[in-house]
Amino acid sequence: MKELTILISAILLAGGSSVSVRAQQAPPAQEPAAVAAPSEAVPAPAKPAAKKKGKKRAAKKVPVEQPAPAAEALQTPDPGIPAPVPAAVEAAPAAVPAAESAVVKPAPALPAACPHCFQPLPEAYRTVLADLESWTPTMQAQADAFSGTLSEMQRRIDLKDREIEEAKLGTDKKAVKAAVKTLTSERKSYLKAYEAKFDEKNAFYKQFAKDAESKVAGYNEIVARKLKEAMGAASRE
């Protein structure tokens, strides 16, 4: 047993020496060029690029991408199904027809029946009335003037009558006689002027009556002529 142990030890020593000799003879292993950096190593910050002198180049325009048409728009519409109406079109008010928006004009009036039957007489009396309205105000003004003048003359005559009565009350007969004579003479002059104006007034009214009669005769002729015209037109209807 002791011999077996010694034999195993000798074998082990011999094997170990041969391994060490091989290790010394084998060339040394080449070291890697660089130790592999850890996969999660942070790269060093890059140096800022130096600014180049000279003209700046215009930046290239990046084309704007147009939105792709909707899938619904690409679909071919079915001729049997009506196309949907946009919301803007649905909300728009319906156009008013031109015939409804235009003002409806009334129908033209029919011509008057037998105008020569009913128009001549009103025309005749309108002519008469227009002449009277232009003539009578002048007559009225002259009549008012006569009336006013005569009223003033009558007031003066009445005043002289009172003065004469007062003069007669005096005690001096000679003075009373002279005063009464003077006042009576003045009264006579007033009375004479009054009578002359009164005669003018009478002549005015006489002329007015003649003119009125003449005018009425002319008016009757106008009315008679228009009446004949109306009756002739009525007989032809």
C-alpha cells in the first residue's frame, strides 16, 4: 500500500513538470489591440463644427407633405346611391326665386268706360269755379275798402254833430252863432264826401251785378256745350 502511494505521487510530479515545460516553450498570447469598451459606454461629445466663412447657402425647402386623401374619397361612388351633401351646403339657405323676390306689380287699370260721357261736365264746372275763385277775391277787396272808408266818414260826421250840440250850450250868443256856423260847414263837407263815396260804392255794386250776370251767361254756355258733348257720347254707347 505504501508503495502504491509513492508510485502515484511520482506520476503526478512527472506530469506537472511536463506541463510547466510546455508552458515555458509556448509563445506568449498576443494581447488584444484595445480593450473592448463596454457596450453601454457613453461616446465623447463631438466638437462643434467650425463656421465656414463665405456666402450662406439658402436652406433647402423641405416639401410639405400633402395629406393623403381619405379612404372614403378614394372609394368610387355607387351610381345607385346619391352622393352625400356637405354640411356647408346643407346649412346654406335656399335661393329665393327671382319671380318671388321681385315686387309684384299690379295689373294695369282698365280704361274708363265712355270718358266723354262723364268727364266733360266736371271739366266745365272746374273751369267755372277757377274763374270765380280768381275774380271774387278782387271784388271782395274793393267792397271792404268802400265799407271801411264810409264807416270812418260816418264817425267824423257823428263827431261834428256832437260838437255842434256842445257849441249851442254857450252863453255868448254871438260866439255860439259863429262856432255853430263853422262846425256846420265842416259837417257839410264831411257829408258831401260821404255821399260821393257812397255813390262810388253803389256804382261798384251795380257793375259787379252786371259782370256777374255776364260771367254766369258765359258759364252757362260752357256747361251747355259740355252737356251736349256728354249726351252725344252717351247716345253712341
